[in-house]
Amino acid sequence: MEHHDAYPYSESPKHFCGIAGIFSKKEINIPEKLFYALYSLQHRGQESCGIAYRKHNHITTYKDLGMVTTVLSHYLKEDHPSHAGIGHVRYSTHGGSKIENAQPLVATCNKGDIALAHNGNISNSGALQSELFKEGSIFQTTTDTELLLHLIARSKKAAFLDSLKEVLNMVEGAFSIVMIYNDKLIAVRDPYGFRPLVMGEKDGTTVFASETCALDIYGITDMREVKPGELIVVDKESTVSLSYADPGKYRRKAHCIFELIYFARPDSRLFGYSVHEIRKKMGQCLYSIDKNPGELVIPVPDSGNSAAQGYAIASKLPYEQGLTRNHYTGRTFIQPTKAMREFGVKMKLHPVKEAIKGKKLTVVDDSLVRGTTSKTLVKLLKDSGAKEVHLRLSSPEIKFPCFFGIDIPTRKELISNRLSPEGIAKEIGADSVSFLPLEQLKKCVKNSEDFCFACFSGEYPVDIQQAEKLQEKEK
Amino acid sequence: MEHHDAYPYSESPKHFCGIAGIFSKKEINIPEKLFYALYSLQHRGQESCGIAYRKHNHITTYKDLGMVTTVLSHYLKEDHPSHAGIGHVRYSTHGGSKIENAQPLVATCNKGDIALAHNGNISNSGALQSELFKEGSIFQTTTDTELLLHLIARSKKAAFLDSLKEVLNMVEGAFSIVMIYNDKLIAVRDPYGFRPLVMGEKDGTTVFASETCALDIYGITDMREVKPGELIVVDKESTVSLSYADPGKYRRKAHCIFELIYFARPDSRLFGYSVHEIRKKMGQCLYSIDKNPGELVIPVPDSGNSAAQGYAIASKLPYEQGLTRNHYTGRTFIQPTKAMREFGVKMKLHPVKEAIKGKKLTVVDDSLVRGTTSKTLVKLLKDSGAKEVHLRLSSPEIKFPCFFGIDIPTRKELISNRLSPEGIAKEIGADSVSFLPLEQLKKCVKNSEDFCFACFSGEYPVDIQQAEKLQEKEK
Amino acid sequence: MEHHDAYPYSESPKHFCGIAGIFSKKEINIPEKLFYALYSLQHRGQESCGIAYRKHNHITTYKDLGMVTTVLSHYLKEDHPSHAGIGHVRYSTHGGSKIENAQPLVATCNKGDIALAHNGNISNSGALQSELFKEGSIFQTTTDTELLLHLIARSKKAAFLDSLKEVLNMVEGAFSIVMIYNDKLIAVRDPYGFRPLVMGEKDGTTVFASETCALDIYGITDMREVKPGELIVVDKESTVSLSYADPGKYRRKAHCIFELIYFARPDSRLFGYSVHEIRKKMGQCLYSIDKNPGELVIPVPDSGNSAAQGYAIASKLPYEQGLTRNHYTGRTFIQPTKAMREFGVKMKLHPVKEAIKGKKLTVVDDSLVRGTTSKTLVKLLKDSGAKEVHLRLSSPEIKFPCFFGIDIPTRKELISNRLSPEGIAKEIGADSVSFLPLEQLKKCVKNSEDFCFACFSGEYPVDIQQAEKLQEKEK
Amino acid sequence: MEHHDAYPYSESPKHFCGIAGIFSKKEINIPEKLFYALYSLQHRGQESCGIAYRKHNHITTYKDLGMVTTVLSHYLKEDHPSHAGIGHVRYSTHGGSKIENAQPLVATCNKGDIALAHNGNISNSGALQSELFKEGSIFQTTTDTELLLHLIARSKKAAFLDSLKEVLNMVEGAFSIVMIYNDKLIAVRDPYGFRPLVMGEKDGTTVFASETCALDIYGITDMREVKPGELIVVDKESTVSLSYADPGKYRRKAHCIFELIYFARPDSRLFGYSVHEIRKKMGQCLYSIDKNPGELVIPVPDSGNSAAQGYAIASKLPYEQGLTRNHYTGRTFIQPTKAMREFGVKMKLHPVKEAIKGKKLTVVDDSLVRGTTSKTLVKLLKDSGAKEVHLRLSSPEIKFPCFFGIDIPTRKELISNRLSPEGIAKEIGADSVSFLPLEQLKKCVKNSEDFCFACFSGEYPVDIQQAEKLQEKEK
């Protein structure tokens, strides 16, 4: 599967954002430093990106629709010395791009100026927003980020940190947050640890980012996860770690398993696992239960790569990139004609006929959502001479919505709610389709109790009644 | 003088915005219609412009930094059928352009979705914002427009219109407003009538705009002013006019005399006067008391044109455009090199040497603020051979700040607070400088008691204690 | 009338280009210096602009569609030290903008690298191009500039200057040229002196430009015209002036009278005359023969300004700007909808109703071409209450095409070929229309034998048989 | 290795262009159709792209710097019905992008209007250009394409096709060409067949393209190579194939082996071979002679993928993508700061530490040019814990320049001219480096006598004396 872009060609749920924050004891060109992190996190969101940093006691923001290189290149021609800044890449939602929703958001309130960038989804935002509406709040965006700013401003606590802690105990769901407040850089992770957030240090500079790949680019080796329920405040004097969450209330972790299955970059390490290695393991598991392995393993690039490699190693079957991917999609390309829009997956994935002709193919992808692009893909492969196409997904059947930051279609649209694997195979024209069973997936991670598998199992780690109602109403 | 742009070359206070609203009984291409009005109001603000209109029960916004033709041309390639929309042009402030401040602002609150565009200045915004801060509101812009949205949302009145009326009685100062709420277009003018707002009708379409020039472009002849303290609600069924203001509280009008002196376009009619005619009259008055009229009347283009023509007609002196103005300044031009920034007024105004050589010039402009560009101008004229330069301003000496929407520098920077006309003449190198005395200016309008002359007299029509404190603090 | 742009609203022939060249003994930021000149010449062409200058023994070119401030601002952020450069602004032709036609053109040939910018029209280009076609030349643009480069390259003369002189004696018609060749800046004017070209010096820097307004901006006072038939070569060692033209062949000058009537900026001095002063004189002449002067003189801004002032001074009638012009047309604005295109002149010119109501108007413009926009204009004025509209043109009736650089419509489209002044008045709805008779116009200049009046008289200073045939064929 | 872009991170020679041409019996939206082909050929050039097509008997061109989706998206919003068009993608050269060099080039000459797009390199261009210079030709670009247009125009043959054939026998070297002339689409391939060119037909539409991947996207199955020395003319009536080349002169083919090694897309079929399959074979050969295969095969993505897969299959070693590639480089990104430029390969390639830690790696890439980026890469891998790094190149040592369209550095810069494989290993820090020996490479293709291996062997199929001299002089 693939991170959402102009030519959706692969089956996968969509995701929200990537965040980064930097604090330096010496003044450095913060926007340039943020650029490296955001560029490394680009796979987490291509719709818009932005930065906010402190300059002469004010917070300066620069954000626009577009990818990191496009939005920031021009801005980076000038030097912007600063101590602290945060950045954000945002995922391209269906409904059209709104510059208003680009982050970081900056607001002035009774506590002062705050810049905030957020990755996740507040599952009780509906109730909280209703409350705020009643009290007369106005919303200029449709982001949870604005909700967080409202709540901080509303807090009766005098001290900013006390307000923040109060708010962090009000909101439920998934949130990894970086903020600038006065001369401080603040990072927070929700008590369940749904979304990743890592921190690293090097030469007096502290960096927070959604994934380790954004720390690697600085050559940072001294790094750790921000812990679930941890709040870290960095300023010139110190780096202070607090535990803000009520220990009675939060008794478990709930790392999003989909970060490992699909969202994160293969070279990142999240939740204690190497993304590439865990995917390979999923591929190996997939083989171990496969009653009908084909003759040739091919991945759906790039989302199926690591799992396919794991499958190939375990099965000793040959591995080939039987599908070539065209990466040259400019950000501005929004298929101007109807004919082009209908081209869809054919613009992106191209079968290597000679490699697949006459072969029984084991095609490995990470997940299956609607089944529509897989149907096109299977047809492409068959038209190119594949003798058999066996689709293997390195995750279980997706049957339930996510309230913690993944954009999964409604239940009706999820093919696994309509059809059995056999039914799916028939519908998409594959010779067989099989999924990694949930119990197998759980075995891939040592501490499966620390993960959220709700999109597969429907067992939510948090009471999502409200969120569910809200979603129903919206749809 | 001139409306603020890349090459400030003339002495004048700066101004804030222009607004427009359109309601049509039939669905029409509202963005295109708004274009005409905003294009006509471009002189009231060149920093940013925007529109908001209802499409499928949602409010769609389109705004950006830049001038009307640049921002909207591309958008207008598609048809956008709608019943109602509002638009805004925003003045270029010194501190740098912020897309966040572009209007209209759109917010969702307990009353529903509201789009609002505003021209003016809330003089008690400081107190109101403090109150809102205390209650936990967040501000994402630095506009009074956001304040208005907050207050409407906060109102405990159940009905939207009741809330709006309540808010309009809370805010003080200058405001001409257009709004979209549900299927209604709403227009409001403050009880003093500081800023202009006119309405017109033609063929089932109702148009509101800051100046009549924006109605003329539609060929509308049926027009009137929105009255001070009037609130007009237009929908498919009716156009309802309400008087929202407490008649006990507001006992006078306070039209901004500077709209007539400088801001409005010469072909507009405001406050019952033709702008061109009243400026001509100011020029005539200026002559009537001039003890030393020169040999040739030249205007500082374009701000001094009408007054200079009045002066010339009254004096029977020849009138010539002894200064040529280069209008080809692109919006994006922000003098990339230091050398270019220093060129300043020389980039814009060019003396016609042959016209002025050896002549005693009467140079007519509308007002004098800091005196710096006038100094350059006088030098240009003298270097070009002018025998004498007599600067005549068609307004009195500006000595006081404005709290109702004009961006006048601090008292210290106002040259008339430092120097007498003779002192100014000496400082800027002119042979004489004289102003239109306040009593003469008052005679130019029949109903001078209905105008605000506070920037000249310091007599504010509204208690501006709070506003003054706020301003002091900011500076 | 007006220099061609997005909203053509005024009657006037169109024109081609403006050129500039700079040579400095010390290395300076040539592109920045060229900017000032081109910005001052923007009225001569708004379609595209460009510069070429020598950097490290290579010629660097930077050009694009758009106005000077837009095209060059970004480029000027960096310093580009150089000794010599040339620049060009190009007029917006009807057929659509072609980046390929933007100048300066740069070519490599047997003589080396040459950059060339050209203002004018080669009247025997058809014959010369046919010849070149026969010999196998290819043309990548539709400019005379490319023709000149071809001819220079073809010359059998060994020395570049000899080639150039040979070519200058082959081409006929109007050409003012600036070139870079090796370390030299070269300027040339055709033997008739059709198009203006001036040179000035200050502090070791030599500047050539189409008009003096582009020298004034540098504060240059030491200036003169490049003489008809003069070729000037500037390098570090010297400034050499040559007379390249065969004195037997060229026995007269033929300055384009339309430069004085309309093209040049009022503050420029061309052909020995102040543009503003000569236009005032035309206005005075116009009055002197006017049997029916009205009550109020109003110009069609900005093209009628100076003449209207002359008329007002002579007649002692009041002068008022009864038409306001909206200058805020962005370069990119190309009326996206049909409705907008039809708005035409109404987007640009706005009557000041109060000034003109009930008045007998003398409306002064520079010239009348097709009569279509004048018709709209007269209607606007009448609709605004004008009692009578008397249109006065400060030039004679245009009846003949121009082969020397002015874009005059075909004979059929010229209203003066169809109708008498009385007929025109009837067609456009004016109460009267009158032109400045040719003999009067000739009296305005002392040396009328040195001017080309061909568009009025049909008496061409050059044999234009070929050019005429070519034009016929094209139409 | 990689196709040249903003972050060069891989060792490979650079290449020039991709071309496409379309002829349809019915009028269709030719620019849209060209879009698909050019998008598929984007890997052959990212600097600029352009199209030219016939519209109302004129040739319309649209080209700009940038990638296909960026340049053409906006243009494609309108329908452009036509019968015939050609397109081009151009490689990004070092010296900076020149819009002047973008193709197709269009010229008018004695034969009429011609549009031409070209892939390859004329090896005797120096001599031919000298000749043209002598005769007085001017060159406005630095492309061979302009040379071809000049020669066609110069030809004394009356008929266009005769001229073209004459010219095709004058030029030497590599050229695949598509042209529009009148209502015809013409395609040509040089007699040696250096560069690929294929044609296909479907439903009355004929398509030419550099690679089959650009025909696959239309679903064309009826395709063949344009033969070396073949000239094909397509119009409404017929598709005519001619053999223009003197059979006595051209006795061999000389397909560029580097098209198979690196340039072409894996899913293309060129010179009778599947690109992916032949690369796999090279990888297999590479293993067959490898005395020290490691424990894990990793490719340098994406250029080493297919060969690495072949190596893994042959060796039965596990295959993993131990290097992640960041594809999100916007076209406009030109590393604004020095710090960013120095980041180089680190911006693009990211080691998957867990996969490679403690392993003896066999790293497969296609070729080695300068060795600089490989050095960085090896360091990255070692720093990430690789126990040993054995670099395997699926091509022989590059020691000689190419005169047929590949941009290979000078001999001095080629690392294989300085060092033995052992020396290279030492310099770049690898544990070993080995190349695919030439004789092995030759065995990978059945008909090795039909290929050009000159960059490895120095044995050029064409007399390149002139070209060599020219190149020497330039460097």
C-alpha cells in the first residue's frame, strides 16, 4: 500500500501526520534543521507542511499546501536564527486541501503565545467541542489541534504547565504533540502511546520526531521513546520529564500496530521494534501458514516490500520486483481530465511482463481496505501473463473503524466486512487471497498486550462510544 | 498621497479595508460578481483579498495575499453558483503580511457557520479581548473580526440575530460589516457611521460595498447608505432593516472626514458628498486663504489631484501634472536590494522638468504625516529647476492618533506635533507650507457636526481612554 | 489612450518595445541597474521583459513573460557583478504571448556570442527573410531581432563591426538597437531616427535607453540623443561614435510623431522636445481652432492628460479629472470569464458623475483608431449626466498603416477611413468630434520636415512597397 | 544508480532524453495522450519537458523547466484536439537549466514549419556546426536538435523527405528522432541503433516512444522497434517505412549496452531484451564469478534492484532492501543552503540498521563512475553496523568517454582509470569491489556484436576522432 497521493494505487488505510520539534542551546537556523526532520517524515503526510519557531520573542509561522521541499526551499534561502521550533507534515484528506488546517497552529490566549503541532486523534473531541460550543468558543479549523488550544486557554489553572496537564487528562485518544511556549519546547505523548514519538540529543540540541528516521538524518544515536503519558519540557537550563497521566486510569499501552504494518518508514524503529524486521517477520509468518505458496514472490511496491522479502527468505522462493513503480508524481498533479483520473493505478504500477509470464505469483501487500485497486492490479498481472495470482496480506482482515488517527473507510466499504477471503479472491479475480491471522500477528510482537489491534478485532482500548456516535452522524 | 504599496512615496495616513456583500435571488456566479466590487475597492487595501460564499449549505472561502486580479483570476475560471457571498480587501500593514489575517474569517460556533468581513476598528477591543482571554478564548489572528466572531459565539441569546444585536451594542468604535449566516446576507454599520457602507439593488440582486464606486460598476442606480446603527438582513423572502443601537447612547454621527480627504475614490459618493467635488472645494478653500499662490498648480498624483483642480479653478492659475507617476509596481515587488529600497519615492514620482523649470509651484497634496517623503519630493522639484515650492495640504495639521481605523503614526512621528508650518517648510526645504485650517474644512461640509475630526482636533466622539491605553502599551 | 494591457479602454495605436543598455568601467550589479531603466520604460511594453549581461566571459540571459517588477525581483536577490548588459520590455501583442519572442535574443555564430535587443520594425524584413530562407536559415521566433542576428552571422566581413555596419545598411525601416559583443556595449539608431534612443554618462557608467525618463532615474544629467545613423561602441578604454549610414542614401530624418503624441512618458524629452510640453502645445492648438469649446475640459486618463491641460490653459476653461482610472490591473489578469471580457472599458474608467452632470464636456484624448472604446466612453459620460460630449483628439485622423513599429489596425478598421468627423460623432454618440489638423500638428514642432507623419498623410519616408505587400499577404 | 536529480546519491553515468510521438487518424486530445508517454519516460530526463502538436495547420508548442506532471497539468485542463504531436523529456545537466534548450524545437524554414525532438548525440556535430558557422548560421541553443533543423533547411533538395534523408546521411552518431512536418508524423533511428525507439499501433493511433513502457501505458500490444536506419512517415493515408541509410556504410548495429544496464525502466523491453530479465542475468553472472559472496544481498535502490535480485536468486542468499530511499524530492528543491548541499546522499538513502548489523553485505549497484557517493554509502553502511561491505557492480569498469548520448565524466574523473578494483575498495572503504567482466557482460546478450561497449572497451563503432577533439577542447 502507499501513502496517500495523487494516484492512489494500493490498498491501505490512510494516516494523519508527522511532527518534529527542535531545541538548541545555541541559536541555530531552526527552520533548516526542521527541514531535515520533516523531509524524513514526508511519508506521513504530503498535503501541507509548516514550521513555527521563536524569533525575537515572537512565534513565526510558515506553512503552505505542498511537500516539504516545495514549501520550505524558498524560505530556507534566508537564515533564521532561533532556539526552538516545531514542524508538521499533514496527510492529504479526501475533501480537498484547506490551508486553514495546515499546522502548526499558533494562538494567543491568557497563557501567552502557543504553537502546537499534533499527530493523532482525540476520541472524545465531539463531547469536548460541544462543551466549548456551549460556552461560546469558535472554531476556525476542523483540527483537534485547535481543540487542544481552546482547552489550554480555558483551564483555570494559573500556571501553563498545570493547565496543560489538566487538558491532557481531559482529552482521550491518540496524541503525540510538540509545542512551543515562551522559551520552552514541550513534547507530550498520550498515556496509551498510540502514536510514536521519539527524542534524541546531540551536541546540545534536542530533537523530537514521530519516527527515528528523522533523528538518524542528524546522526543522532542517543535516543529514546517519549514514554506514554510523559511530558517533557526543554529549555536552556534543563530537560524535565513529567508523568502527567493518572496512573489509576491508564493501565495499559495501546501502540498502533498499523504503524508497524504500514505507516512508518522501514528504517525507523518504533515501539521497540525495527519496522523492516517486524515486517519481514510478518512475511515469514504469512509463509508459515500458507498452504499454496506460488513460484515467485513479488511485492506491491513499496508497502509490501519488507514483508515480501521476509516471505521470500522463509520460503526460499525467488523474490523479484515484478511491479515497477513510477515515483515521478509531482505534488501539483491532480489529474486534470476525467480520462486521466480513470487511469488510476495504471499510472503508477507497471508489470514486468517477462518476470511474471507463466508464473504462479505470490503477491505480498500490507493490507486490504476496499479491494478496488487490488482488482485492477490483479487484472494487470493476469493480462501480463501471470498464470496464477495469490494475494497475501501481512495483516489481518480490517473490519472496524479507527478512532485514533487512521482514516479507515466506513464498515460497509471495508471489503472484509462484506466478503470472506474466498469471496474477495473471486471479486478481485485472484486465485487466492489470504490474511495474516490476528493471533499470528500478535506472535510477531513479544508484548502484544501493549498494542491496539482494534481495526482487526473491534476491541478498543478506550471507550469510544462518543467517538463512534460522532462518526456515525458525520457519515 | 497614496494607498500604501511597495513604494511609499507620499504623505498620508494609512487605512484598513474595503468590504462587499452580494445576495441574489437566483443562483449566480457569486465569486465573479464579488470580483467586480473588490476590484473597484482595491484602493482600500492591497495586501490580501478574499471571498466567502455559500455553496451547498457550506461556506467556501478563497483568500490569499495579493491583489484582486492576481488572487481571484485563476479561481474565476470555474463557475461557482451561489446566492450569497462577501468579500474583503485588506490594507498592507508594515509588519509584514500575514495570510492568517486575510478576511473574510469563517468560524463554526454554537450558532452555526458564520463568515464575516469587517472594515473599521473596535476601540474597546482591548477590554473585550481581555475579558475573552480571561474566559479562555484563543485568538489566531490579530483582527477585530475574530473578536466579533468570539462575541457572537459567547452571547447567551438563543437567536442569532439577538446575539448579533447584543454584540453590536458591546463593541465600540468604527465598524462596517458584511456577514453570511445560513442563507442570509447581513450588513451592519456602527452607530456613529465612521466608515462608509452603501447598498444598492438591481434585478433581484442586492449589493453592499464600502463605496459607491463598487455599485456603479454593476450599473446600479438604486442605492442608499446603510444608516449608522442600521442592521440589514437579506434573504430570498425579504430585505429587513433594523435599528440595533440604543438611541439614548448614540446621539451623534461621526463620519470619518479622512474618507473624503483621502481614502475614497474620487468617483465615489460618501456621507452625502461627491468625493471629487468635496476635494475640489477643499482646494478652493485652500486658495481662498492662500497669501502666496504660485504660478503653476501641480498635484501630488493621485492623492492631490481633485484638490489641486479645485485650487486651479479658483485661482485661475494653470494646472499641470508636473509630476508623472509610475503605476507599474507589481504586487510582488519588495525591493530585493538595499539600494532599491533607498530609491523610495524616486521610483514612483518623476518631475516633468520643462513644466516646472523656473516656476513658482503650488504643490497640492491631501495631508502631511511624517514629512519624510515630502522632503524628497521638494528636493526632486527643486533639482528639476522649480524656482519656489509651496506645499499646500487640503487638510489641517494631523496631531492626534485615530482609534477608528486609520493607521496614523505615533504623536512623536507626526511632523505637525514637532513643528509649525514654517518649521516644516524649513525642514523639508519648501518655500512655504500651509494647511487647510480646521474651521475652513468644517465649512466645506454642510453638516460638520456629523463628522469626526479627531485626528486634527483631539476631540474624539467616543470615549477612547481604553483604546489609548492599549495603544500606548503596544508602542 | 493607453499602453496596451489587460483592459484595453482607450483609442490608440499600439507600440512595440523599450530597450536599455549599461556599461560600467567597474564591475557593478548590472541586472539591478537595468531594472531601474526597464521599470521606467515599462509603459513601452508589458508582455515580457528580459536582460542579458556578461558574466565570466559568457552572456547570461534572464527573461520571462510579465512586468519588470515581477520578472526581475526574484532574480535581483542575488548580486550579479558585471561590466555590461542590455534589457528589453516587450509589448503585448494580440496573438498571445510567446516566451520565445521575449528579448534580448542571444546567439552564437562565427563572430562569437551576441546579445541583441531591438525596438522598431525592419520594413524590408520580408525580402531579407525570403533571401535567408532560400539559403537555408531557420527562424525560431517571429522577431526582426532574429533577422538581424542572421544577417550579422552571414556577413562575409571578417571584423564584427564591419559586419554590423554592412547589415545596418541592408535593413530598412526603424531600429534602435543595443547589443553586447565580447566586452563591448554597442548602440545603434537607424538613419531616419524613427525610434528614440538616448545615451547618458555618470561616474564612469554609460547608459542607453529608449527615453530620457530611464536616464533621469539614475540622476544622469549629461545626456544626448544617439544620432540617426550613429553607431556607438563602448568598452573599458573608450566610447567611439561612428556614422555607419551612407550619406547619399539617407537624406532626411523621420522621427515618429506618435512618440510625442502618445508613446513616450510625459516627463521624457525626445527628438529635442519635452513630451509634456509638446502635448500641451497640441492641446493649445486644438483649442485655437475649436469652434465649440465646452464648459469643462476633461482628459481621457492618462493618455489625454497633457493635451487636456494645454487645452484648459489656453481656453481658460476649468480642468477636472471627470474620469477616474483604476490602475490595479495585475499582469496576470486575463479576464477568465466571458462576462468579464465584455466589461472592457468599464473596468478601467469611471465617470465622476457630479463633476460632469449637466456640463458641456470637452473630452481630450490623443488619437482615435477604431472608435469602439470611445463609443462606450461617450455612453458612460452621457449616462452619467453629461449634457454634451465633444471629443477632441490631439492628433490628425489616422488613415494609413505604419511600417516602422506601430501596430495600427488594417485600413478598414480605422474609423477615419470609413467616416468623416461628423460621421464618427454620430457613430460614437458624441455631440462633436474634431481632430488636430495635420498642418497644425506640424506647426507644433519647429522642424516638421524631420518627422514621419505617414499614418496621417500616407507619405512614407522610405519605400515601403515590400513591407506593404508582406502586410497584405499576412492579413 | 539513479537518474540525475536534486540529490545525486548514486554512481552512474548520466543520460540525455526521452521522446514520444503520436499520430491519430481521428482528432484526439494529443497533449493528453503525449502526457502518458512522457510521464512513463520521466526517468530519462527531469530537467524540462515539452510538447508540440498541430492545431489549425500551425504547430503549437508548450514546454517548461520541470517534470511532466508539473509542466503539463495546467495545460491539460483544456482540450486540444489534433492529429499529431511529439514530446520530449530532458535530462538535467550540471551547468544549470536553460529553458532555451527545452525541446521540442520548432523552426520555420524554406521547407515550412518543423517540430523536432531528439534523443542521442551527433558525434560529428562539431564539424557540421563549424561548417554552418562559416556559412553564417546562428545557434540559439546548445542542442544537436537545432543542428538538425539547420541542416534540413540548408539542404538543396526540393522535397522535404529528400532533404531529411540527405541530412540523416550527413550526421553521425546516435539519434532517435520524432518530427512533425505538415500533416505528417515522422520517426527516425540512426543506422547503428544506439538509442532505442519503438512504435506501436492501436485503434488507428500510432505511437512512437523511447521505451516500451510508454506504449504499455496505452495498452498497446502490437509493437516493434523502429529499425536502425529506418525512417517512418505516418499520415492519414498510410504508414510508410523507408531505409535511408547507405547499406555500404553501415555494416553493424551498436545498441547502447547502458540502456540495458541502467537507463531503461525495468519493465521496458529494448533491443529484444526484457530490461529486468537482462539485469537479473547480469546479477546472476556477477554471482557466478564472485569468490566472496556475503551473507545478505542488498541493492542500491533503485538502480541495483534487478541485478541484486538476480544475484540473490543465483546465490540463494537472502535479499533485503537494507537501504531505504526517500523519493519525496520536489523538482524545485535546489538545496538552498550550503549545509544542505553537503548532506548529499544522506538525504536520499537511509540504512536499515537492524537488517545489516553484523552482516557481511553484498551491495549491488549497476555501475561506478567517480566513486564519491559510493564512499559515503559504504561509510553509512559501516556506521550502521555492517560487518563487511562488498560492492558488486553489474557492469565492467567504465574507462572511456561516450560520444553517443551518455554524459560520462572526463577520463581523469573516472575512478576505474585511476584505480584497480582493489584500489577502489581501499579508497571507498569497502571490503571488496568487483565488476562484471566485459566478456561476462557480452555473454548476457546473445548478439553481443550488435552492441556498443565502448565506454568499457574504448572500441568505438564509429570514427569519433572529431568528437573526441571537440570534447577535449571543451574540457
